[in-house]
Amino acid sequence: MSLDRNVLDTDLSGKVAVVTGAGGVLCSGFSLTLARAGAKVALLNRHVESAQRYADRIRAEGGVAKAYACDVLDKAMCFAVADRVLSDLGPCDILLNGAGGNDPRATTDKEYFEPGDLEADTKSFFDLDEDGVEDVFRLNFIGTLIPTQAFARQMVGRPGCSILNVSSMNAYTPLTKIPAYSGAKAAVNNLTQWLAVHFSKAGIRVNAIAPGFFSTEQNAALLWNADGTPTARTGKILAATPMGRFGQPEELNGALLFLLNDQAASFVTGVTIPVDGGFSAYSGV
């Protein structure tokens, strides 16, 4: 069975797309979308079994895909996987840096510090674990830097190549409780701009997508109670999102395919596009 063409009629036929964090909800969806637009997809994930499931699905739909075990913080592994992708599928045309995440050690228990928290059995700002904070920065920022070093060298001087990073609305306005993740994603936005300038003469466009709030396995415990009812945090999120709901993963496809479209976005580089249901536009009043 042949794959359906995507919206925007973005044709990625003949291109090789590399996706990190491809076993997750959003990046597995990105991988499927890229394949349905005609790309050969390399799905990279620390736990290869998760990526393999989606590689198998792409092949079952008539596409070309291969899963690879890859830790984005292991430089030697990333460079070795880049060589394998080159041998298996060809040189990388599209790199989607999707690996990322938070760490409970870098998260406060409460939104606001109150007198007595220092003595109470609660994790406040003063109790944040520096190793946890460092791990969050490493995963999100260094985990974008190293794969870019590994794969962008295959792009240099070849027309039609793109790097697409995954940011977050945290990068613009930090959410309570997660200072490290918010700061790390702000760094990803800044790196996106830096890379766009740095590679502007080498034929590589560099952009990012900043998803708003999507309910995934990664954040389910923050958004839903054990009985399936929404948490208080979910109520605050939806109240601050003018469209009044969480996004669906497929609603990221338009921004994805636009930014990778060599005709529609040929003069677009260094931007981060929010896909957030109006969250970034709403003042709360």
C-alpha cells in the first residue's frame, strides 16, 4: 500500500530524514509524517525497541525506515550511527532534534515559595539537585548539539537541507516548578538562531517548533489524576489556552511540513514557530 501525501504537498521523496527521540509520542508522529511525505527515515532512540515499532509501521505502509539505538549524549555513538545511516540510507538531508525531557530532581514540589518551606518536608528551589538540573540541560541542549555535529557535516554544501529542533512554550515564558527544563528549552531557541546564522552560507536552514500543551505519556502524571480526572494544573493550562484544549500530535504536522518545504520556506531560517492554541498570545485577561 502506498503512503498518502501530506498537507502542503511537501514532497520529501529521495531525502533522508533523521529523527532523534523517535520512540516518543510526538517524534514518532513526526517520523510517520516524514515517511508519508516520501522521506527515508532513520529513527533514533536510546531504547531502540520503541523506535523499531514505528519503523516497522512505516515499512508496513510502504515507506523506507530503519531504527537505531542512539544516546544523544554519547558523541562517539552519535557519530557511529551517522556513519551507519549514511551507509544504509544515504546522506542526511533533514535532522529533527526531538530528544529531550525533564527530571524530577530539577522540579520543585510547589509553584510558589512560602515561609516555612525551608523547614517543611517539601522540595523547594533551595532543594533542587544540581546534578538533576545539569542532566536536564545536557539532555535538551547538549542532546541537540551533538547530533547536529554528527549529521550536519553530511549536509554541508548540499542544497535543500534542514535542521529542525523541538523547543517548547517554556522557552518563552517559564512554567512554574520546572526551571531547568524551561531554561534548557530557551537555550534550544537561542541555539536554533545561532545555527541558522552559522550555516546560512552552507545551504542549511535551521528552525524550530515550539509545541504548546500536548497530553503524552511523559507528562500524564502532571495532567491527570489516577482516576482519569484532570489535575489542578490541567485546569490552569486549559484556562490559559484560548482554544481551551490540549493539542493533538497531528496538529504539529502543518508547521513541520511548512518548515521542511524547500519552496514554501526557502527564505525561512532562524525562527521558532509556536503551535500552542493561542497560549503565547493570551495575557490571562
